[in-house]
Amino acid sequence: MRPERISKMISFLRDKEPLMYLFLLNANYEIIDDPNFSAGVCLKNGITIAIGKKTLELPINEFYFVLVHEAQHIFKQHLHIFKKIYSSEGSENDRLLMNIANDAMINLEISNFDFSYFKELTLEKVFINGCVEIADEYNWYLSAKNVRREDGYTSSRYYNWLKENKAEVEQNKKEGTTTLKIKGFYSGSETFVNTDDYDKSGVGEGEGENSENEGEDSENEEDFTSMAEVESMLNRMLNQAQKMETELCGKGSGNMSQKIRSVKKSEINWKTELRKRINYYNSKNGSKPTKKLSYLTYLSNPKSMAGNMLFPSNMKQRNNLETAVILALDTSGSCFFNESEIESFFTEIDAISKELERSKKGGVYVMQWDYTVQGDIVKYKKGDYKNFEMKGGGGTRPEAIFDFLSNEKITTQNGNNFKISNGDLNIEVEGVKKLPLVIVLTDGYFSPFKRTGIYEKCRNVLFFTRESRAIVDDTDYITYK
């Protein structure tokens, strides 16, 4: 049953914030009679908002903050993206850390929302003072690493940083408070960051069976709404909200849906893009059409039709060619934020390497570079990334990669054919378009450059980078955030 106060809020929001209007209108509600419970969301039979009786009595600005906060958990699909952590597979401490990371990022975004449509309610700002925020130590870490805040401010990166710094969460259920202890930052001394209890800050976890991760380990798994269903539901809401916004006027109207559409539009699945590029390269360069004489196609030979003898005819076929994918690792700066991201990337590379070796079409090779190329090219094998001995670490000059591969001691050209020989790599290709695919892993902080040498007119280059402003030609890149 929908609480009366939420019904009034829905009526108010219709011509102010269509997306929140539609979200609250389509949600199910459950009232929790627990003095320490604020609010939570779960995905049973659609979207269900569990809300405490005390929350319904909050001042209007705090009450709306809680509702917007819970909505963001759904819009960002935290319950699906971090399903393993939120479910019984994750530890209690990991679940709490993940929730703190999600909440901190959500609260930061809400603090920048435009709520000017609340002026008629005499609200200057829709926010709860003292809610979960990003730890100061994390901001210091970003500054020390020269990482822009827009790159570092993601739930997964904050969560992984907390894990790497041995963060622990302590809850006092009687007092309804939560304390986050960060033990491993710099000196290793114990740092205490006091946060409001989940419930008081509208975090969405709550207490008991109505917590944010309910449904992950629910007895009735069929009630849990799938990611595809939620995605479809949210897209319908966004499309309907966009139509409603065209009829609205005034600063701040439709502010939330505009931000969410902007985020969804910019989202790139790097795994999909990386696979797509490698598969395209191999499909284009992994084989070539040839012909061979065969008696299976004798009818295509006019001589066979003219007499009683069979004559062979040409039959089309494709011969496999060896391909090579070169990972060029920038030793002066990594595009990865932490060890978890490194493991995620190289787990994908492990799978690609295994597929290439199994099909006997080629392999993955590693090159290290900073201002120059360091050492020889080596064959990559599954799990090698765990034992990489990084060389160099000086300035950053991407041209070094292409200058190295264009050196006549490394690459010789005979007519239209190229032979590349260095370290473990020994390959011959026909034409510039079949040169090895070079995947450059870098943070992107270097002077503007263009491809040089034999790769000047070759598009078999993909930068995997945090920053793309220095890539000024037609080189392809994936911005990793």
C-alpha cells in the first residue's frame, strides 16, 4: 500500500521531475515498523521500496533526499552489477563496504542535482547533513596518484581502494550507527571515519530481511526481477519522462533524467569493444582466399563435359595465416586504477590468448615502453601479468612504439611483404593492412602524437587509455574509466 505522504509527493513531482514521478508511481511499498530502519529497495515483483515509519515523518527535504537516493540505486542497477558482493557469496564486511561506496557516490551526485523546483516548498537544498560521504583519505590518494576526481569517483574504484586498505565496518545496531575504519592508508595507522548509520542516511540497506540486497538470496528466486527486465522498465520510464519534459518549463525541471540519459549514453563496455576489435582484426587478417585443383569440382572444367574423362577444376578455399596482437605496456603510467582492474583486464587477455593458441592462428605478445621501448617483445602466456617485471618508468613517448617496429633491424620489407622479427615475435605479413594489432595500455598523459613509420597509414592500433586528448589523428581508442 502506498503511503499517503508519497502519494502527495507524486502529485507534486508530476510537472517538476517526471522521472521521479514515474519511479514512485510504479514502485511497490512496504512499511517497516522498526525505529532504526529508514529505507531500502529490492527487486521483488518489480521495484519495491521498504520505508520506515520514522522516515515518513522526516522534514520534507530529508524525506525527498531518501527517496531520490533509493531511486539512484535502481537507476544505476547496483543490485545487479554488484550481485556477487551483495549476495551470500560475499562477506558481510564486503557487502557493507560496497554499500558505503555506492552510497557515497550517490550522495555526491545528489549534492550537485538542481532542485530549484522545490522553491515553493521553501527548500534551499535537498540533502541530509552528515550522510555517507567519500573519505578524505581517498581524496588524498587521488591527489597523490595524480588521478582526476571524475576518473576516481566510481563505486567500484572506491570499493576496491577500501578493500586494498583493509577497511572494516562496525555497526552498533542499538545506537543505529556505523563506523568505517581504514587501516592500511600510507603509514598503516588506523583511521576512523564516522558515518551515519545506513538507515539514518537513507543508504538503502536498512536492517533485516528488507535490505537492499534482498532477492539475491531470496527463497523464491523467481520473484527477483532480472537485469533485462529492469533495463526495459527503466528505458520505458526514461522515454516517457523525456516526452513529459518537452511540456515542462522552468529551471531544474527534468534535471535527473537528463543526467541519467547522459551517463547511459557515454557508457562503454570495454570488454565488448576490445573483443570486437580483436575479432575484426583476426577475421580480416587470419586467413586468405586461395584456389587448389580438385576433382570434386570436375564439372566446372569444360574438358570434363566434352568427353568421358574427368579433369580437375579450381576449388576456392581459405588458408589460415598467423596473426599477432602486441600489448604495448606504458611503464611510466598505467591506465588501471588498482590491482582489481589489472586482473579484470588480463583475465580477458588470458582468454583471448588461449583462443588464439588453440586455433593456431597466432598469439599475444608484450612490449614495454616509456620514452623508448624497453627490452624485446616476449610471448604472453596465461597469468604472466602476475609476474611482470616492469622496465623503464621514465618519460612517455608513444612514437617509440612505432619507431621501434619500423626499425629496419626489426622489420624488413620485400615489395609488399613485411617480416617482423624481435624476441619471441617472428611473423611475415602481406601488406600494411595486415601488420600486427598493437594495443597500447597507457594513462594517456603525454604530448600530442601521431602514428609514424610503417604504422602511419595502418589502422591496426588501439589505445586503451584514461585520457584521450593527446591522440590527435585517426587512431582508435577506448577510454577506460
